[in-house]
Amino acid sequence: MTGWRIREFHRDDLDGILHLWEHATDSPIEPVYGLSEVLASCEKDDALVAVHGEEVVGAVVGRAAHNQGWIVFLATTPEWRGRGIGTALLAALEKKMEPHGLGKLSALVPEAEETRVDAFRRQGFDLRQHLRYYERRIPVQREELSSLAELGGRILPRDLWEGVAGMRREKEILEQRLVMPLSEPDLAERFGVVPPRAVVLFGPPGTGKTTFAKAIASRLEWSFVEVFPSRLAADPGGLAGALRETFTKIAELEHAVVFIDEVEEIAAQRSGEPPSPLQGVTNELLKIIPAFREQPGRLLVCATNFIRALDSAFLRHGRFDYVIPIGLPDETARTAIWQRYVPETVADEVDLDVLVERTAGFSPADIEFAARSASQRAFEAALSGGTDGASERPGPTTSDYLEAIAGTRTTVSPETTAAFLEDIEALARV
């Protein structure tokens, strides 16, 4: 729990901006932009503030000039520094400035200024000159935005990869096999490594396959386009035609991670005479994949809960580079997941080891459900005790969590887990 939130700048925030400016000018080196420029940009350009309650504890101001954006002001009050506010403000500003169609986002920071350097670096800015000229290239250019919007695609926050709790082995495989060859193509070519073009993620329901697909796009800073066969089926031209048209539009994007969840719906084993309409869709997808593989800067990620249901031709070498299992979280991963959901106010009082032990066999989605159930029950209990009771109770207890765990029906049965282990032996390709 952060204790702060980001919102749009209001005129009532001017006093807060002045307060931040006073702290910024405590340094012997004056900020690059003057106060009048900062206040003017607050009014007419793009400005966001971080607030704790109604107090302004941070702010960022940006200005667009042709296809380049400039960070005019970024500051956090001293007592709130080191909590990720600066990085979050930069990410929110980049999102707010998307309609300008910027090619890059830049910042000038005085040579002696140290307080905001980490925020820029965490948000992907590169140091260009001794003046500390920070520049960040915007992943999606203006001409791509309309195509991306038509496809229902989006640019995801760039911190999703770090946000995947635990799952260390899976992250290492995805990092080494997918992310690095795609993000460092010149180095990969030097070593004879061919960047992947298509992969399959398989595993029981709720284990985080969709989360990993989004995290890969976030890590690469590529557009994320999810293809929903159920929506394409409503197209007048039929599912096969809509699928072909969708991938034609995807070819207009410079970089993209294309995600198809529950791919077994359109790539199931073909059988029977005469061929069913679904077999035609499978045939179309099998034709699309080789053409997709010829286009650099793209990655197709297909996910399935039932890999045995996929057509044997679908998984063969030459179509998919890797077939990667995504299983239930181990003890380390469960610990990281619980740490994400237990509020800071009670983190020292809750017995995390017990929660980790009791949730063996839980998927990440199961743990999230149990954590949120415990928080809701504790919240309701505090309210039922009246205002005084609510203020005295800091948050959920270990008992609250254990009660929620006991009442959670796990997604993955022992039989499903055993079948998954068999599928790893028979079908995984990492």
C-alpha cells in the first residue's frame, strides 16, 4: 500500500507546486526551468500531482514541442522521497502525453542534482550529455496509434516484469529465451541466436500465463495486442477471414507482442469428415503463423490450459520456437505473492510462513482471492465494531488469512497437476 495516489493537476494545487519548488531550490544549483515557466506549463500543458490525502507530495509537468516532449518539472517532498513517486509520476505523464504522438521524451537535469536521477533511469531514460540530458524514445509513434487502437491494442506500463512476484525459474527462462534475443538482436546475431517469433505457454488455469505475456510486452516496450477468437467469430466474414484480417493489420505495427489465450479453441485436433468450420479456422491459423514469423519485431504468444487438445501440426518445430510450461508457484513465489497483498500496516504481525505453507497447491489467482477475501472480511468486522473499533484495528490478522485460505476452493486439482507434469515430459520445449 503506497499511501499516495496520482491525479490530474488542479488550480488549487498551485500552493503545493510552490511548496515543492521551494524544496527544489534548496540546492545551490537552480532548476533548469524557472518558476514562471513551471507555473505556466501547469496551466496550459500536461501536469500531474501525487497526493497523500489532500497534501501534494510530488508533481511532474511536461510540455510537447512537435514530436518531442520535455520534462519541465519533477519534484517530491523530502519526506516522501525514495518511495517510487518520481518513477510513477514519469510513467503517468508519458501515458497522459500519448495523444501528442511524441517520438521521444526528454529531460534536462542540473549536473549537481542527484534526487531525481534514479527516477529517470528506472523509467527508461538514457543519459546523453554531461549536463544530464535524459532522453527516452517513445515505443509507439503517432502513425501507429490509429492501427493499434483499431486492433484494441495498448502500450502497457513498463514495470509489469518487475511486478511478477516470484516464479523465478519461469522468469529466467522467458528472460533468456525470449526477452534478451529480441531486445538485443545485434548481440544475438553475433552469437548465431535467432530471436524467437512464436511461443506457446501451457499450464493449469490461473497460473499466470496472461500475466507473463503482458510482462514480456512490458519488458520489451512493445505494443500488446490480444486476439479474442470469440469476438472475431461475430465478424460477417467469418472467424477465419476475421483472423486473417487481424493479422494483416498487425503487420502495420513496428513492434508487437500478439497474445491468443485459450488457443485450443481455434487450434484443436482436426478430425472427422467432412471438415468442420472450426477445422477451416485451424487451417487458416496454420497458414498465418509462417507468414507472421517472417516479420521481425513481432512475437506471437499462445496460451492454453489444455495442451493435449492442440492439433499436432500446430506445435511442430518451425511454427513455435518454444513450448514453455507455467506451473503453480513454488514456496519462494508464494512468499512474494503474499508480500504483495498483505498491507504494510500489518506486515510485521502476520505470520507469512504459515500462509505460504497453507497455500501449497494454490495458483497465483487463488492466493489473490484468499488475500482479498481476508481483507474484505477484516474490513467488515472493523466497521461492525463501530468507528472506534475500526480505528483500533490496524488490518487483517493471520487468523483472517487462514480463515480465507480454508474457504478458498483451489483452481487446480491434484489430477490436473499430475497431468501437467506428464505434459511437461511429453511436450515442453525450452
